[in-house]
Amino acid sequence: MIKKYFSWKLIVCCVSALLLFNCKRPYDPKLKPTQSNFLVVEGFIDGAALTKIKLSRTRVLSAGDTAAVRNELNANVSIEDDHQNIYLLKDAGNGIYANTNIFNLNPSYQYRLHILTSNGKEYFSDFVPFKQSPPIDTIGWKTKNEGVQVFVNTHDESNTTKYYRWEYDETWEIHSAYNTYLKYDTLHNAVVFRNDQVHVCWRSDSFNKILLGSSAKLTSDVIDQMPLVFIEPHDRKLSVLYSIRVKQFALDLKGYNYWEAMKNNSENVGSIFDPQPNQTVGNIHCVSDPSETVVGYIGAGNSFNKRVFISNDLMPLSWNGFPDCPVIAVPNIKDSLLFYFNEGGMDPISETTLASGALVYSASFADCVDCTTSGTNIKPVFWP
């Protein structure tokens, strides 16, 4: 009886679980519409590099939203100082406004941004002091959890900077697992010789985080080992040679508070114990409509750039950045070529003539043979 009782209990539990599973429905939350079309202004008035200002518009999100960024086109953008000098920025397209030559800005002046949009609205940022970034002392790295942590060190002997922000971009060299002089011609379903090399490539990426540092609570204006990027163990970034270029900005206190609020809103909201979203107040205003919300903060100063290289030879561990790359033999038969190279995602490596006179190709996955699937074979001008 006990055995029979437990059998029936098990059946009832299974049936109940199936019914509960079948009763599930996709949850599509109704997003509350809100005011949108705010102007978003991104950039920095730079006296040491090209100034680039990005203009775009906010929009109301909807479920399954995949719409592209709404760039603000055909605006007139300029920089003004507090001595009535004007510096024009050119429309580079896609909401980007930039100068072609570095402006000669006086560090004793204050600066602001002036925007006139195509619909006739006028915007000004507040005048801000010109902040000179101190040099970057070093960009270093150390092993951490079998990966590599890249960091930056800087200091200001005058103890006047206090507030810092960093941007960075990365470039790394990629080698394919196999070197080939062949390629598959889809038009003629045949393997032919290639003219370009696909064994050595490079790939670049830009940062997507807000990186801030402050020495305001320290007795000395020193930033020690500020983390920039963590490279996971065996990442292909460090399979040959890796480079990072860091750009450092000195901020005023208002600018630092703005970026800190943006960082908290975008990165640190995940639970009731994290900072809650807040209204991020920038320094850009619409003079045509003072009640209009504008997103962004424009600072001014001389940035400082530094680039370093890290070689795979320096890694204290065996750093294998290659994917799994098996090699197979593909006979020179039309059906086989079509199956493996056109439909199977493989690339030829080399050719061999067998004793029987038959021609076969060694082949592997395209990722293992053609490095242009992951990067470009055009060498960067700064690469050693």
C-alpha cells in the first residue's frame, strides 16, 4: 500500500508541474510613455587634441526596441571664450561636429559651447574653467585571477586637479591558426589562389564605461593603480601584441559630480542597496525654451594621451588565444567543395596531390584560417 501511495503521489506531482508550466505566459511589461526628444550633448572642449561634439536625441523606449540612435543633424556648433573669441566646428555627419585642426586655446580663459539646431533652437553650455590635465605617469598591468588587470597612475604636484576622468581604446594583433594562400570562389565553386594575406590582422575597440577618479579626500593629488580594463584569461587580445591608448581629462567639481551621477544611473542600479536613479543635471541650457531639459556636460581643458604595448611574451602563464581548430581533408569534388566551403563555413589551407593523382585540400573553420573574420588585415599606422 505504501509503495502504491507513493507512486500515485509522484504521478500527481508530475502532472501538476506540467500544468503549471503550460500555464506560463510571456510577460511583456507595459512601458509608461514619457516626455522625450531631449537634446543629448556629448564631448569636451579640448586644447590638446581635436574637439569632437556628438549631438543626438532621446526617444521613448518600447518593448523589443531596436531603433537606431537619433542623431541631431545640420546644426551649427561653435566654441566661445569669455573674451568674445569664436571657434567654429564643422559638421562631420551623423551628429558629429569637430575641428580639423587643434584650437590654440588660452588656458586663462573660460569656455562654453554654442549650438543652433536646424529647427532654430539655441543652446549654450555654462562657461567653465580651462583645466590642464597632468601627465599620465604610467599605464601598468598585473596578473589577477589568471587574467590581466590594466591600470593607470597619475599625480599633480600642484595639488589642484583632484578630479579625473579617463577614456581608452584598445588595439590588438590577431594571428590565424593556419596560414593559407588559397580561398574559395563561390561564383565558380572552385578553390583559387588569393592575393591578400589573411594570417595577420588587427582589431580595435573603444571603451564603454565611465571611468572616474578623485584624490579630493587625500593629502596628495595622487591616483594610484586606477583600474581601466580587465583582460580575461586566454583572451585573444593578448595572444600576440596588445595596445591601449588612454586619454586623461581634468574635471572641475561640477563636471565630476555630473559624471558620477551618470555612472551611478547607468552602472550601479541593480538592487535596493544600490544607488537609485536620479535626475542628472548638466550644464547645457536652451535659451529659446529655458524649461527644456538638455542632457550633457561640457568641460574644457588640455587632455593628456598615452599609449603602451603589452606583448604575449610578458605573460607569466601559457596564454592560448586560439579557438579549437581541427583540420580535415576535402577532396576536389564539386559536391564536397560546395558542402564544406560554401555551406559548412570552412576555408581551404593548402593543397596536396595524393599518389592516386587526386587533389585534396586541408581545411578548417574560417575563424582559424582567415583572420579578417575577426579584424582587418590593414596594419595601423602606430603599430610597431
